Amino acid sequence: MFDFLKKKKPPAPAPVQTGPAVPLPLAGRDGHVGAIEAVTLDGTMYFFGFDFASDLVLSPLIADIDLAARFASRHMAQRDGMHDEAYWRELAGYAVEGSELASEPESRAFSSTALADAVTRLARVRREGTVEPGFAIEYHLRYLLGAAGGWEVPEEAGAEDADEWIDVISGNEPLAEGTTLAGIAERLQAHLNALVDTAPGNWSTTFAVLKG
């Protein structure tokens, strides 16, 4: 009797999600069809979403493979639609050993020290105008920075000639008439600066070592 006077139990609180927040897609690139790829910097592997059809990076660099899978389950699709986190976690596992973008492991692994050394050598060419044998900056890294930035590097930064400039600076190709090594090195550094400045979020901060 008088049970109706008893206080009702309050509803159970909603479960609190633990762990890091899921990153947002880059530049509103939500719902793209794509895959998970990875690069390594200084021994840390970073995962990211990539849309092959549009040549666009879809996500920030994500050091946690499970978080990368969670990102993909919310913000990416396959041709047959959306999938759950377990599905994407399996696909992310493939990125640890291989890539659809760069088949050679050395093309996907970078060192801050080596990148800084390349920028130092490039500065020497800018000052002294002399060849730097063996000089190189990996094409795949430059490509990914461009894809992260939505290919919005200013035209005056000269994206189309970067590989040729590197070949000339390293001494693998001759100087074209009317050009100087110092001038070519200056243009290459301006291109690298533009790639880093245009790349959003932690793409820019992670590879800021390329600026000079």
C-alpha cells in the first residue's frame, strides 16, 4: 500500500566513453570512400585515411591504430558503404606492412634528423651554389603533404619541377642554360615551405622540419 509514494530510482547514467576523442576529417572531407595508409617518423607509425580516387588525405596523422579504425568507422566508407570499427581495424593492420601508395618500405619511413640534414644541405647550395651529391627528399612524403593540403600549393612555388630540381642539386642532371644551382635550391626550399604551410593540422607540425 502507498507504493506510489515511494521515490522512483533515477535512470542509470549513460555510459561515459573513455579514451581519446576521435579526430575530425581534414577540411570537411567526411564520408569519402578510401583506405587506411601509414607512414613512420622517428620510429612512430602514424595512420591516416586516404581517398585514392581524389588523391586526398582524409585525416590527421593518428598514432593509435585503434583510434584510426574508429575514425574510419565514423568518417570513411568503402564502395559498399559504411563499416564498423572491427572491419576497419583489420584493414588498418594491412597498412603496418604494406601500402597501395608506396610499395617500398623505405619510401614510408622517415627520420627527423635526416630531413633536417637535407634542409641544411639545401641551405648550403643556396649559399654556395655547389652540387650536393646524394641529396634527396623522398617523393612520397612530398606527395602526401600535397594531398593533405588539397593540392593548394601556390603556383609560384613550382610543384611540377621539384623532382627535376632535386636531380640537378644532387648532380644527377645538368643545369639548364640560364639557371643557377643557388636559384634552383631557393625555389625548391620555397616549394617545401609551401607544402608544409598548406598542409593542415598535425601534418604541418609533424613535418615542420622541412621548412628552411
